[in-house]
Amino acid sequence: MKFIPFFVIIPLAAAFLIALLGKWIRRFPEILSTLIAFVLLALSLNTIKPVIRFGTLVYKMGGWPQPLGISLVIDGLSIFVLVLINLIAFLTLLYAFGYIKKFTEVWKFYSLFMLMLAGLNGVVVSADFFNFYIFLEVASIAAYCLVAFGIAAEDLEAAFKYAVMGSLASLFILLGIGIIYSYASSLNMADVALILADKPNVILIGFVSVLFLVGFSLKAALVPFHAWLPDAHSSAPTPVSAMLSGVVIKVLGVYTLARIFFNVLGVSNKLLFVLMILGILSMVIGAILAIIQNDTKRMFAYSSISQIGYIVFALGIGTPLAILGALFHLFNHAVFKSLLFLNAGAIEEASGTRQLSKLGGLNVKLPVTGWTSLVGAMSISGIPPLGGFWSKFIIIFAAVQAGYISFAIIAVIVSIITLAYYLKFQTFAFWGKPMVNFGLVKDITFSMKLATVILALICIFSGLLLCPGLKDFLYSAANVLSSPLNYKFSALLAP
Amino acid sequence: MYFLCLILFCIGLYCVARKRNIIKIIIGLGIMEYAVNLFFILLGYRTQGRAPILSKNQEILNMVDPLPQAIVLTTIVIGLALMAVVVSLAVRIYEKYGTFDITKIRRLRG
């Protein structure tokens, strides 16, 4: 499978080219990076079919045999996340076309964005621990710089907080990798999984699990570790906050957590219980903090914490149905949260403020933004025909089926709170009496409208992923996590 | 020796968590990173081992593990990039706020 490294090489080369030429040629960074993201999206969509047919695709770097050399692996879960990353990246870049003009030195933004994309794709395709760590760092360092891109005082403060927390998390993960290497003498994930299954060592696995859990919870901003997220996500430029909230916390936090715990270390009941508690805590506290916010982006950031709580809670239930629900919710959340962030950015661009109390009546002036954010808000709070309903329904149904009825009731209540704060957002921003300076509100550019409309359409139709014909995409991803042995053997034995 | 690494890691963690000065937090991050690097080096170390270089006329009996060394080189480079980012952020923060004290750099709340 020759094309797998291109997921990393293409954005990396684009970042280099933009840094080299972007300063001299006008409009070159914008056009090149949007084109690159589109090519990557097409490539990942094109890979779905072979993955579903063959199960696992492996690329061996330099032709070295598997446990020794570095290999890149794409299986059902990887391709699921790859499609998600490149879809959101393409749409946010499309949006950035109209948005980014207010900054100077635009080429730096695009160069960093491409580096972040390379890092994210790399995390998903790499199959050994050390490359995994390197790509994790590439993505995170690019993200720290992007958060500080506006260099206002708040941006710098948020970026510093994010950088300290993020690098702390990376160091915990690196220490965990070191301990695993000392025991298994191998860095290949499938090989390590086999060795750990052969001679289990409870104390060592327990210690490493704690290190990884702290690291990935910091990256995913689960509740005791969430302090950096609202600052970073609300201070970043809008396309970046959409990318951070929609993709980065999921790839660096949730995907890595799922991959390492479910496929490599193996899950125990204790670990699942811890995940469930973390999920419930994030769900409840995120929702409660979101409802008292007055800043739109900050409200969405807290809402991200709450929705990540749903995903981790569903992973913690651990039944195949719950894992399916978790992955489906991951997809839906990426789509509607980036839609909502892009709309918050559009409101800020048009009216000059993010404070809900100062906004009002914008539906007349910004009809596209108003209707698309209504779709996003309905989807995130689980109104039936939209995608968000189906994923939440699966999660709650799985919780009841597994016997956690009280937790299921909490999940339903949190869903109602979610509806409440999105209704607050809609009423204050789009309905109600017109704001002060209503005459000064200007309409947003075409590229911003196009990106939000596409996202809203995906929101409406994402429930169709459960239909026959399309469901293989979701089911092959869920299978990787619910049958861990499958990954170990297929990744090692695949041609 | 491994125990000393762990102590060094904890010193760095304490420094990041408890200190109020931005520069001291950055130094704490540096200490943690060196602790992890030292841990990797110790993993590959064998007493009286020699470098694992293949040559025709000698047989190598006792050699150190080369993989952790390669890993540490890469980690140092990543750490350098991280330090550059964090220190330049600190410089910019000093320009904007006029202080390194994190209790005074609190414009984001809620």
C-alpha cells in the first residue's frame, strides 16, 4: 500500500513550500493549502473501500520486516478518523479564505496549519509508539503557536497555559512509553500487545495505565484536567478553534486513548469504571459551566468538554454497541462543533462582539449563519431527525442495556441542559430585539457561508451513516476497538 | 538509578505545579524532560558495554542498546522546539503584562 505515507508527506511538503514561497506570491498559501486539504480528503475517502475489503493496510518504511522496522498502518478506526480530520480541515480552510484577511503574515498561519494537519494524520497512521509520540508533539506544538497567532495579551496567556499543560501531558506519555519499552523491548504497537498478552504484568500495566490516562486526559481535557481548554479554544482564531475543538482534542486525546487502551494495553473493569466516572464528571461539569457563560466561544468550549464526556463515558461502558455510539458521536460532534465555532466567528466578524448580552436579532442580517447554527444547536442537543440524536440515543441505550441506569438518566438530563444553553445562544444572538449598532452589522463573505452550509448539510444527513450501504464505514471502525485481538494479528501479519 | 530519575521527574513536576514565576515553570518543564531522557539512556545502558558498530574482524559480545539513544536524540530536538515556543511566548507575555508572575496574568476567567 504505497500511498499511506502521503497522508503525512503531502501536508509536510505544503508547509515547507508555503514557508518558502508564501511571503512572495500573493494568494499562494490560501489556494495551495485548501487544495492540499481537498486532495487529502479525496485520498482518504478513496481509501475507505480497500480498508473495508482487506481490513488492514500496512506500509513498511524502507522495506524492513514488521516488528523491527517502522510501519504505518491504516485499519477501520484509522480511516474513520482520517476522513474526519481531512473533512474538517478542508472546510475550515475554505472558511479561512474569507476570515483570515484581518491578520498580517497570513502565510505563517497556513504553514502552521499544514504542520498541524501533518501531525494529526501522522498520529493516526503510525503504528509504533515512538513515531506516535513525535507526531503528537508536531501537532501539539503547531497548535500552541496557532492559539497564540493573534498575539493579543489573552491569546498569549491562553497559549502559554495550553503549552505548559500540553507538554506536561506529552512528558507523561513519553515516560509511559519508556516503561513499556523497558518491559517489552519493542516499540511496535501490535508486537507490544502480543508480548503483554503472553506475559502479563499487572503492576507494570497498572502504572503505565495511570501515566497514559493522565497524559491523554490532559490532551482531551476531561474534567479534572480541563482548565486550559476554554481559554485556548476561545482565544484562538476561529478556524483554529473549530479545528481544535472539532478534531485536535479528539485525535490527540480520545483516539489515542482508545487505541492504546483497547488495542495495546488491554482494558480491565477498573479502567473502564475510571473512564466512565471521568466521562460523567466532564459531562455534568462542562454543561453546568457552559450554561453560565456570556461569551459565545467560551460557551462552546465548555460544551466541547461536556460532549467529550459523552464519548469517554460511552467508551467506558465498553460493550460493542457503546463503542459504536462513541465513535458515531465523535463524528457528529466534530461536525456540529466546528459548525458552531465557525458561526461564532462569523458573528464576531459581522458584529464585532462575542458577548451574548450585547447581541440580538441577527437572524435578519445573517440568515445563513442563523439557520445553520440552528441546525447545529438542534443536532448537538439531540433533536430526533438530526445526526446528534442517533449517536446520543445509541449511547444512552447501551448504558441502559449494560445496567447503568442511573448514569443513563444523568446523560439524558445533561442532554436537556445542552438544549437549554443552545436555546439561550439562539435567543440572545439571532432572535429577540435588535442589538445596538444594528445598522453597522455587515454580511459575511461567500466562502464562510459555503463552509457553514456544507457542515450543516452533513449535520442533517449524518444519521444516514447507520443505513445499510454506508454503515460499513462506522462498523469497521467500531470492530477494531471491540475485538482487540483482531488488531494485534492483522497488523503484524498483513502483507 | 531509576529511582533517582523518578525523583528528578517529581522535582520538575513540583516546579511546574507550584512555582508562580513563568521562567521557573519553563525550567521545571526542562527538568522533567531531562529526567525522561536520562531514563531512556539508562534503559539502554549495559555495564562495560560498547557501541554497537558492526565490523568484520571482531565479535561484539556486550553492547549497549542503540534504540534509546536514537530516541533521546529525537526527544532533545523536540524539546528544543518546545522550549523555543514557550520561551518566546514568555517574552511576549512580559511585553504585554510587564510581569512574570502568573497570579497577576489572569485576564481570562470563568
